[in-house]
Amino acid sequence: MVQLLKRLDTDESHINGSDTSWILVSAALVFIMSPGVGYFYSGMARSKNAVSMVFLCMIAMSVVSVQWMIWGYSLALSDTATNPFIGNLTYGLMLKVDNKAHTNAPTIPGSVYAIFQCMFAALTPALAIGGAAERIRVFPVIIFCFIWTTIVYDPIAYWSWAPSGWMAKMGELDYAGGTPVHIASGFAALAFALVLGKRKGFGEEKFQPHNYLNIILGTALLWFGWFGFNGGSAVASNGRAGMAAAVTHIAACMGGLSWSVTAYFRNGYKFSSFHFCSGAVAGLVAITPGSGFVTPWAALVFGAVGGVACHFAVDLKEKLRFDDALDVFAVHGVGGVVGNLLTGIFASKSIAALNGSDIKGGWIDHHWKQFGYQLAGSCAGAAWSFGITVILLYIFKIIPGMNLRIHEEGEISGADIAEMGEHGYKYATMEPVAGNTGRGSTLSVLEQGGIHHSSGNSSITNNVEKTEITST
């Protein structure tokens, strides 16, 4: 009897099996988002960079997972640190991570919470890399991701989610990563685009997705994984997790519809699978910070506003002449800010109470200050991510062999061959000649590539080394 009482008095006695199972499943769901981002980016890129985009997302996940074990988890989520800016090394090398529950997740083992949060950290730099797509080297990315996660992601995650983080104590609401994941990656992507410069041919030729099926596949994997991303952030198997999953799906659907309809009227009354997929991701991004705080009807607003706002944000790269190759800033940076601000309006005390949490809510609960807290958190996360990323990129430029920008010959041949010695396709591709992208333009056919979408009807000849055909 004494032994039984001692066992019940330990931290392990509070561990809930169903909660633990759900968070383990959620960790696996968030894991699948890394290759999902890779396929999404791969389809958006030109065929000569298709493999490298998937590989960069997977290598980022691996690098950050190692960083997370060494010190990232402790720096980002230490529940014993008392300063408001960064954690301590209590959980360094994860030596003290075991069955003892973390303060943020009292009903699951600390090891389960650590691996779940690891997947969030691993996804974030993979998202940011899209801003430098088609012109980035592999080896410097390995070093960059390790450092960037340590001094950008970890502090922002600590501010948002650690018990002593200044944004959490201020009262900012961020359920699943609006600031640490999306705003951080979106503004880092903007820094990549500005510091690394434009791709060769930017403004002269029309860069188009090479594989719409990859985009659809990537979107499906992201959408699937997002149920764990947001639903798992309840760190328990309960009604709040279910509500987070429900509003996630609703916002994604509404985001896809709103972007598609907006593009339909702006782009010649045609629907596009690419537009729908981009809008769905924008809706998922927008709902992320509020997913555990808002009602299903509010999710319609998140999806609609997120889809339309991110659609128009894509135009900024043309107007301001920066080459955010895969629209990471428009979708994740702008979408993250939109989601944060809408959370300040629509956060509901009743939804948070589904698992016993007590918040003051947003404007719908007459808590008018919440919008200001959300704005402050968004600005702080954006400024820190953008500023530190710019500094890091310039430092990497002056270190021999560490410049992230690929050499000109490598950019022309494609990162797949230049950086990896591999190619994704063994059939011919149509590449628009600079300055000629309309109907009737001349297209060159290059060996080892995928097919680029172009206006007009065209034919293609397989297994040719180099020839030219004319669009009819």
C-alpha cells in the first residue's frame, strides 16, 4: 500500500493515456507537413529545381531536430526559466526530459511534448527557404538552419508559449504558431528575397509552376498535417482539440474558395487548381493562432479574409520588385499577421473554456485591449525575424564558401544538377525564352526537365537534347 501511494504521488500519476496517444499522432501529422511543403514548393518551382526543393525541406527538418535535442527545446520552452526573453539549458541534450510533464502539457509525458513541439520548429525554416527558391545552395543552408532556429525561432517561441515569455505574460493569444511559425518564416523569406536578390530573368520571363499535381499533393499533405498542427496544440484529447480541428478545416475550405473566386474575376474568368491550393494554405495559416479560441462561424471570416488578403499580397512582389519566388511572405507573413489580428477580434472565452482555460477573449467578449496585444506580438515577431535574418545573411556572404546564393551557371542549369547531381525528370521541358511568353512565342526544349505551363496550345517532343518549337 505504501508503494502504491508513493507511485500515485509522482508526476506520472497525472499522465493520461488518450492524451498521450493523440499528441503522438499529432506529432506524426505535423511531421508529414515537411515533405508536404517540399512537394508544394517543388510544384511551384521550375522543373530543374524540383528535387532540391523537396530535399531542402527534409534536410531542414533533420538539422532542426538535432538542434532541438541539443538545446532548442530548452531555449524555446523551458518551464524553469524566469527571464522574459529566452529559456535556460535545463533540458539541454534532453537529459532531463522523461515522463515528468511539462507545465504547458500536464497530462502527457515531457518526452511526448518535446517531440510534438520539435515538428513545429523543424517546419519553420523549411517554409522560409521558399523565399530563396531556385537560387539557394544546400551546404550553407544546413549551417544557416541550425543558427537561425537558435536565435530566431527559439526566442519567438519562448516569448509566445513559455510560462515566463513576455508575450504570453502580456496576454497575446497564439494557439498554434501564428507568430513563431508563420510570421517568423514569412518575414525571413522576405529577407531572403531582398538580400539574395532576384533570380536570373526576373521581370523578363514569366516564371510558372512546372507541376500542378505536385502542388495539389503538397496541399493535401499540408491540410492533412494541419489537423495535428492545430488540433494537437490542445496537448490533450478533448473538446477544444476537436473544435480546433473543425475550425481548421472550415478556414481552409473558405480560404481556397475566396482566393479562387477573387482570382476568377481578376484573371479572365478561369479557375485554377493553383489558386485554390494557395488559398487553402492561406486559410490554414490565418486560422492557426486563433484555432483554439474561435467559433466555427468565425472560421469562415478567417478563411475569407485570409484568402483575399494573401491573394492581393502576392501583387506586392511585382509592385515593389522583390523576388519572393514561392510567395512565402504573401501567404505566411501576411497570413500570419491577419490571423493574429483577427484572433484579437474573434477570440471567445467560451471556446477556451472547453478544456477549462480562462481568457478574457477578444472584441466579441468586449475585451478591447486584446487587438493591441495581438498587434504588438505580430510586430515584435516580424521585426525580430526579418532583422536577424538580414544580419545573418550578410554575415554568411562574407564567410568564404558560405554564401547562400548559387553561382550563375548553377542557377541556369538548375539546383538539382548543380547542387545535388540529380534530376527529377527524364523527359523534355518547355522553357520560355526571355521576353517571349505570350501566344506564338518560341520555346526552347531542354533535356532532363518537367513541363512548364504556358499560354496557348503547344506540342512537345520527348528525348531531345536541344531543339526549338513554336507555340501555336
